[in-house]
Amino acid sequence: MKTKAVALYGKKDLRVREFDLPEIGEEELLVEVVSDTACLSTLKATLLAEEHKRVPDNLMEHPVMIGHEFGGYIRKVGKKIQDQFTEGDKFVLQPAMGLESGYSAGYSYEYFGGNATYCIIPKVAIDLGCVLPYNKNYFANGSLAEPMSTIIGAFNANYHTRPYVYTHEMGVKKGGQLALLGCGGPMGIGALDYAVNGDLGIQRIVATEIDEGRLNRLKKLIPPEVAKDKGIDLVYVDASKSDDQIKDLMTLSEGKGFDDVFVFAAVEPLLVLGDSILGNDGCLNFFAGPTDKQFKVPVNLYNVHYASTHFVGTSGGSTDDMRKSLELTEEGKINPSIMITHVGGLESVPDMILGMQDSLAGKNAIYPGVSLELTALEEFREKGKEDKRCKELYSLIKKHDGIWNEEAEQYLLTHFTD
């Protein structure tokens, strides 16, 4: 089977390559990728190459397929696993394989990644239960089940304590106050969606963002009125207009500080702010992973000792977290597609990944089987003046309040096929 894929050859060296895949083994799957959503962690791997913990050392000889948030169709099943899988079934991938080596899809394998028309899922991923059935026809939300699972995993990893009781109460605090700092990016949007619609019992959510455009988009996607209907006091804060963020946020918490704080950017001022607004027994989740292995910030250890403040960091989500993500999506409680701001085909991936360093975009949905330069959803309106297909796509996006959706995806897959 011939495949076209985006492969990592070295630092900042991404190339589109076309080649023949080998025959699958008796316990492997050949899959067709329909969609893959781009992750900032792929940029980190691209910048670090062999220095990244998941990337092998021989990239020039064996370049690795990038992309790990993907789903599609099973096209061929190895002889020994035909009782587990059926050709033609839809799937999504859980890439957090949990191996001691750290190897996983999109970082470590020459034939296993989501930025490809076809790829091979190896035995190790199948044995670990990483290939999950997908019951819907809308593949973008299937791809986004993985990033949503990392959000759900992060919320599960937060914990709270009671004096002299030596067990942790896992999860964000019920009836508590939650601060989402710098949450205008795609993962912050997903976290806010889950916090409001995930039935977590949160009383107050304060969401901050320094970019006005991002903040306005947040307000449009998740209005405070929607949260109020669920018994949640949702407050948006334009951090660029605050002279004293600590004072302003503490006032919003009624002077108590926050029970849970999530930080979505690996910058020192934001982490210092998060530490400063923790209440008694407050838990700070450092969600954004840094590229600097020596990244350090000042921490108020007085509060760690006397106020029981504490810190967690998570990377990825479990298979159960991903199942929960799929369940909430299928029930219509959350809509991961609100994270998507751009769509494109395979050829656009190298520039798109490297451009993430300076981009304020949300999630980029990549469809390996279509021919389309990376395009912001609102740009289809202008492109529609010269291309009737783009005009129709824009009308389908507008029909769904500017959000990428199943109708738009089906039209794209039908009319923009490579």
C-alpha cells in the first residue's frame, strides 16, 4: 500500500514523503487516516528531534511519521487478530501507550502516525488497547477525543486533602472555585467546555486571557448565561486590563483564593500568579509543558507548609479518560470542535507545525486525503468569491455558528479529495 505522510528527519526538518508501506504482520492493522488534529507537543518534538524523549536517534535513516490525534477506517487486519477487528470499522487512536521507553504514535515510528493517508498500527499498540471503536461519522471530534482526554485526565489528577487524613480526594473540588489562566488557546477552550458541561459540581469558574480576540471568542463559544443555567458562576477576565491581577482575582474569589488553578502557558508570570491565588488546600495544575528542561519559577513554600497548597502536572490521558471523552461527545454534552479554527490537507502540515511557535490559532484539523492549504474557517468566505466549493463550505460553517462540524467535514471530504 502506497502512503503519503509527513515525516520528521531532524530539528525543524519536516518533509512530505510518498512511499510503499511494508506488508502488515499477523498482529498489526493497516488503517486509512481520515482526520488528524495538530498538537503543540508535535512542535516540541520537531524542535528537539533526537533530543526529545520519545524520538529515536536514527531519524535520517528512519524518519518518523508525525501526528497522534487521529482516526479513520481499518482497511486490513492481521491474521491473528481478526477476532478483534473487522475491515471497514471506524476507529480512533489512544496514543498514550505508557511504555517505559516513552515511544508512541507520532513521535517514534516510521510507519505509525496520523499525518498520513495510510499507516500501520503495530502489535504493541494493539496489545495495550490503544485502538478504540468509533461509533460516529464525524471524524474531527474523533481525533479531538485524544486532546479532550488529556484535559479530563488533568482534572482527574488534581487532588485535595484533609488534615491528618492520609488519603487524597482526587479531582477538582466539588462546590469549589476554579481559575483557568491563559485559557484562550485550544486546550484552554476544551478545559472550559469540560468544566462547564462535564457535571463536575464546580461553583465558580474564572477564565482569564490576555488577547482580546481570543477572549471574545471564548465568550461567544461558552456564554456566562449557559454556565448559569447549570448553576455555575462563569466570569471572564481580560488580563491585559488589570493593573493587579492577584488583587483582582482574589476579589473574585471573595478573598478565599481558588481551590483549583490551571495554567495553560509555560511562562513564569502566569505560574507565579497561579501560585499566588491558591486558597487553603489549593491545587495548581501546570498543564502547559515547557521545552526548557531547566524551567523553574519561584514558589511560595510558606503556603505549601501552612496552607497545604500543592502542584501537579500531567501529560496525556488514560484510555478511560479517552472513553469518557468519547462518551461525553456522543451524548452531546461537550463539543470538542469548538477548538478548531483552521482546516487543511497534508501538504500544509510542515509549515503549519513550525508556524505554531508564533500562532494564536486554535486546533488545526488536518485531512490527509484532501488537497487544501491551511485555511482559517472565516477565510472560506473570501475564498468563496472565486471557488464555489469554499462558498458552500463557508455556508455550512456559518450554519453552525462558525464552528467546524460534520456537514462541513463531509462536504470537504467529498469535494476536496486529493
